[in-house]
Amino acid sequence: MSKRVATTGRHTSARIRTIIAQVLWTVCTIFALVLAAGALCIALDANLANSLVKFILDFADGVDLGVFSRDNGIKDFSGSNADTKNALLNWGLAAIVWLVIGRALERVVRP
């Protein structure tokens, strides 16, 4: 009888770890998608007064890890279309980093 309890306990632990790994991957993927959507909003000159656009840009500013800020990121362009170039490069890199972090966390946590 105790073998069955131990097997059930291991199965439950593995299932919980799998769910946590999936949640971590999903959250990191959402962060990457928001960064990509924010860069697209900047590139397409989206209406900044729109509440959805504002939400996406604010969210992207929050998850850009600071290092990849569109205002003070890895590369700071100047001249024409500087805002678009900054957003595309810096937020694009941040999105890639979030995907790498998510995959690494998912691999570590998953049984």
C-alpha cells in the first residue's frame, strides 16, 4: 500500500512541476508578444491616445528589463525614425531574451 502512495506522490509532484513550467513559459511568451506588439505600435505610428495602445506601450515599458528600454537601451539611434528604430531593436532584443529566459526556466522546472 505504501508503494502506491509513493508513486501517487511522485506523479502529483511531476504534474505540479509540469504545470508550473507551462505557466512560466506562457508568462514569458506573453511578455515577448507584448514587446513585439509595442514595437509594432511605434513602427506603425499608432494612436497614442488610444487606451489599448497606451496599455501595450506601458506594459512593454514595464517588461523591457531596463537594459532594453526604447529610450535608453542597448543601441540609441538618432535622426529620422529614431523612435521606431529604438523600439524595434531594443524591444525586439528584449522579446528574444524573454523567450530564452522562459525556455530555460521551463526546462529547469519541468520534470
